[in-house]
Amino acid sequence: MGRLILTVDDSSTMRQMITFTLKGAGFDVLEAGDGVEALGVAAGKKLDLIITDVNMPRMDGITLVQRLRALPEFKFTPILVLTTESDASMKQKGKEAGATGWIVKPFSPEKLLDVVNKVL
Amino acid sequence: MSDAMAQFRDAFFEEATELADGMEATLLSMDLASVEVEDLHTLFRAAHSIKGNAATFGFPAVASFTHQLESTLEPVRQGTRPMTPDLRELMLQGVDLIRSHLHHARREEPLPAKEQQLQEMLVAKLQEDATAAPLPPPAPDMQTPARSVAMKGGRGFSIRFEAPTDSFRRGINLERLFRDLAKLGTLQIWPDLTRIPAFEQMDPEDCHLAWDIRLETAHPQIDVDDIFEFVAEGDNLRIQPLSPEGTVPTLGEILQTEAGVSPADIREALSQQKRLGELLVDMGKVKPEAVNKALDQQQKKRNQAEASTVRVATDKIDRLVNLVGELVITQAMLAQASQQSNTMQGEEQMSAALLQLDRQTRELQERVMGIRMVPVEMVFSRFPRMVHELGKQLGKDVELVMEGQATELDKTFIEMLVDPLTHLVRNAVDHGMEDKAERLRTGKPAMGTIALRASSRGGHIHIEVKDDGKGLNRDRIYQKALDRGLIQPGSRPSDEELNLLIFEPGFSTVEQVSDLSGRGVGMDVVKQNVRALGGRIEVESQPGRGTLIRLVLPLTLAILDGLTVRVAEETYVFPLASVLESFQTRGTDVQTVKGDREVISLRGEFIPVVRLQRLLTVGSGQETSDRTLLVLVESEGRRAAMAVDELLGQQQVVIKSLETHYRRVEGISGATILGDGRVALILDVPGLMRLEAGAAAVGA
């Protein structure tokens, strides 16, 4: 059984690229457009990894991480945040919120898989 | 290949082209004199991205070439290899090659042979350049041993890793770390469970695990760093390279690999190990002070050993190499010109070459002298910390302002200035600066300011220590100097003379010495060292406004400020630093005591008169004139009036060693060549005084 990853991003191109790369590597992928939707999609599921963007409408990625960590079923689930090089402090914020790691944008499919393999 | 992947390939080409354009723009806009670290990172990242993506999308040729550029850039962004104009040129050629790689890869054709050749040459140059132009060893504080291994890869690493307490709560897979590390090479792991708290105090969601890891690998440190990317929080991860092949491993290292002793146990054992000094003190064989003194001495010796080498910026050496290259060309020109010296053209060529030779020789001389010059920053850099600590210790708010740190000084000076400047700055904070309450009462800002300035003025270097404190109390200095017999009762020294008295040996009071105890440095050391460097001290002080102490130093030890005098038919040079004044006196002012010793009474003080004609056995030895020209000199606290025949003037002279060309001569410290080509001897004032004392003893 393939492992299940939830990818959260408001840009559909980015979601597609991530989904394509992950599916190509044999993962099952769920998608959500923002934090609120992500919480809905995640509810009741057994997720192996969550990858979330930071800047999103309705609920940003940092808040999403905090909310997920407060739920018993996602307390120890690996969560990666997508940050940009220009905002180094976001790594720290993500860490404080409980994120496992980060992927710096722009990233290549290779880099994405590298990081995913690092935390899974 | 699927359509979707083809779409990504297009995206790859677009992105890679953009990145290459970005690299070019960054390279071109870069100011090589002061390279922005961020620019170097940008360059590196771009090369890294192109490489990574090219590998992902199946363009190994692009990836492997970009990898070369990336590895060239790695030491550059780490600051261990300079971005030189040559390197920039090579990198620009590299960017062009990336573009043509991309161009051909897009058409699925191989790189044309011509460009293949170009690439090989470029790669060879990049590598050769890296070995041919080694950097000076980085300053100790920059040199983390790990850094050098980060590029090359060594035998491996010794790693201490303490997992972050929130590892579990952040969903970190610690097992994964070890699996990834194991992929790099051979692992030896010692878990350290000592950090786990007692059961009843334990929060099961906190992580208290730690490991000592020995990893034998040829991978560079950057690969190890990458594995710990999400769990490194500063001091919880220490990665040290294993001692390089060929060096003798420590006993601890061998025991680790051979007997499986854990690094934690070794650390504990070492912490129990006492140092020789402690053992000896425990045995009652030596006093702790003696051990401290011995350690100080050892440190001094160590410093001296370090001081015998000089670090020279690569660009200075590069310029020398260039100059030597030019000289070789000039020599060839001269050789050619000499063969056809009888023709008009040959003569023209000859004079052109000679002109060039003249310029090059002069430049070479200047630049070689420049090698000894180091920025005064090297001394200044210790003061911000010292002033801060001292201010805290004394409860004073002190701000240190520094200017002219780039001013260059002879390396010898730098070493000899450390103690005097340390003393002056401490003195300024300690004695010069009033305490906060007093400053506020006298309407000054609570924060005191100490300014440390270096500047280069007309062949001299000025180093100033200025405080805005209470200024020198000249009444007290006068009283103290009187008590200590430094001045005669009834004499009226000028303000300037009084100021300078603080540098007299024996002037420092006991309380001053105790403030700086352990240093063994008094204000007289300031004077001694500055004198030894051929410099002088100036003091300006206004009560209530502060004190300025200025050290005036010659540019280099090889040049001396001299007073040229004539004695009989010979010209001699007094170092200006030892000359106090010169004056003319009537023969009758000079009194003879004890048979043939002559003295002159000057402002209530009897000063021995030295007849240089007689002492140096030049001229007839008979001074007929009843008017005597005297130069009052001082050395090591003693004064003498030297009788000369004429004052010729002040001038800077280049010191030539007499010993290397002839032999040591008592009373003479060297020689110099005057503007008219004649040789003049430079007088050694303390030597002359010894000579005179000896002659007097023989005569008596």
C-alpha cells in the first residue's frame, strides 16, 4: 500500500507539480487549496506526511501546522512547510509551530523527493 | 517520456536559462573589491539548481559541467578562496558554456567537439587555478577545521548529536538520520542515555536522546550537514573531522575504534585528568601564581613563534608576481637593445627599457616594503571587548570609537604596540574617565567616549588615544614628580613637560600598578616601546575636557627621523627621538670636574658634556672655539650634552646596517647614504654614553 501524502497549496500549478512528482515516486496524494480545506480533507484520515505552503487564503500554513499538532492523530505526523529563500525566519516560525522540516522554493522535483525521503 | 514530463523539461530549460542569465548578471555587477557574500550564495545556488534539475531531467552532461562550477564556487562562498578578476572571467566563460549546453541539449544533440574542447580547457583551468593560488591560511578564528573538510572530504567525522527536546512533537524520524548517515560510509554509534531524566520527572513526549557518532566517509561535510538540516539547532550538533590520514591518532580515537570506548566516557575521563600545574600545586611543589606566570610566559613564547611569520594578502603577492613578470620582459628588451646598441633604434629602445626598469624597480621596492605592512586593525580589534569589560568592571559607561583601522603599519610595530596601547586604553578608562555620578555633576553625558585613531601623516603614523575624562591634574603631577626627584625643586616645567612626566619610570604610583597588576606594564613601558620604534609621544590635556595621547611613529623601522650634524669633517646623524634640544653656550659655561670630566649646568641640573670629536677620534681633537654647540640627548633616563661643530638639519634617512657590511661599532647604530652620495654614520646615543663612561673610567 502506497503511503498517503496531503499537499496544501493555493496555487494549482504548484499542487499539480508536487502531486505529479510524488505520484511518480509511488506515493498516494491528496490535495487541498488552503488550511481550512486541509483540515477538512485530513479529518479521519491516516496521513504519512503533510506538505503545506505558508501564504494561503483563509488559513495560512503556520496556523495549519499548529492546528494539526493539536489533534491527537497528527501529533507526530511529519509536516513540511514550503518556504522561500528570502524569508529565513519562516523556517524558525515553522519549527516553533511544530513543523518537521521545510522545503525552500523554488525547488526541483529531485529536491522535493530528497526532503520527503528525509522525513518519512 | 510522458507528455507531462516533457512539459517539465521545457520548464527546466526556461528556468536553467534564467538561472544562467542571473549568474552572468551577478558576476558582472559584482564589486570584486568588496564582494557581497549574498552574491556568492546566489551564484552557488544557481549553479546548484541547474545541476540538480539537469540531473533530474536526464541531462548528465549539463549536470556534470555545472557541478564543476558549483565545486569551484563552494570555497569561494565559504570565504576560503577569493573571487579574483581571473576567476570571474572563467566563471563567465562557464556561464556561456552552460548556455550552449542547454541549447544543444534542447535539440537532443551532443555538445560540438569544439565546445567540448573549450570545456575541458576551462575545467582544467578552474582546477589548476585552485591549486596554483592557495589562499593564505585563514585567521585562527575563521578557521574551523571542519570548514576545510567541507570542501575536500577527509577521512570522516566525529559527530556529537543531541536530539532537540521537541523532536517527537515535530514528527522527526530520528531513525531516518542514522539510515541516511549509514549511506555515506561506515558508522559507529554510541547512545548517550545520561540526559534522560528520572522516570517520575519524564515527559514521554520530550526527547532526551543523544549520540556520539563516528562516521568514516569520503563525503564532504556539506553532505553530513544536509542530513541534520531539520534537527541542527546550533550547539546540539558538533561535527568534527577525524584527524587526517598520516597524522598520529589520539589514544582516545584508537580506543574508540578498537575497543569501542564511547566518546562520552573519554570526555569524562579527560575532565578528571588534572593539568600539570594543578598537580604540582596540589603537591605543594609550586605556588599557583608561579604556574600562572609560567603559563603567561608560555603564551608569550607561543605568540613570538607565531610572530616570526607574516601573513600577506594574496593580492599583494599577485602584484609582486606581475611586477616580476614585467621585469623579465624589460630584461628581454634590454638584451635585445644591447645587441643593436649602435643603431638609432637600438638606442631608443635602450632608453625606453631603462626608463621602464627604473619605474619597475621603484615599484618593486615599495611593494616589497609593503609586505611588512599590516593594518592597525590587528591591534585595535582587541579593544572594543576590553573597554566593554573594563567599563563593566569599573561601573563606567564607556563607548569606544575607532577610526583609521585600515592604516598600515610595519608588522614589528604592531607587536610592540600591543602592550603600550593596552596600557593607554586601560589607563584612559580607569584613571582618565570620571565615574558616572561625577560626569553628570559636571554636566557631561553619562557615557564617556574613548577614541582610538590611527592615521598616516607625512611619513609618520599617528596613533591617538583620546578620552573625554577629567584631564591630567598637573598640580598633582608636579608634586609627585618633586617627591620622586624627577624634577628639581624650584624648576618651572611647561605644561607639555609636565604631561610627559607621566611616562617617566618610577612615576607610576603603587595604586596605578596594582590596578594593572599581572600585566607588568607601566606607563614607562609605553615610552620605552615607542622610543625603541624610533617614535615619540605627545600629550595634550585640558582639565575637565580630557586627555589625548598621541604616539608618533615612523612609517617603518627602516627609515629614521634624524638630526644631521657635523663633527670635524664628518657628518653624523642623531635619531631625532633622542634629541631634547640643542643650544649654543660659551666655553666658560662648561665646568671641569674630577680632572677631565666636563659638565654643564642647565636649569639647575648638572649634565655631562661629551666631546664627540674626541670620543669618535675625528678631527684635531682640539676645540679652539670658545663657543660650544651642544645637542642635549636623553636615553634610558640619562641625559648628556653632545658637543658638535655644526647643525646641518633634520631629515629622514634610510637605515643601512653596519654589521652586515662591516662589523658592530660601539656608539654607532648604522649608516645611511646622504643625498649627495656620501655615507653618514647614525649615532647610537646609549652606546655613546657607555663609551663616554668607559673613557672617563680609563682616564680617571
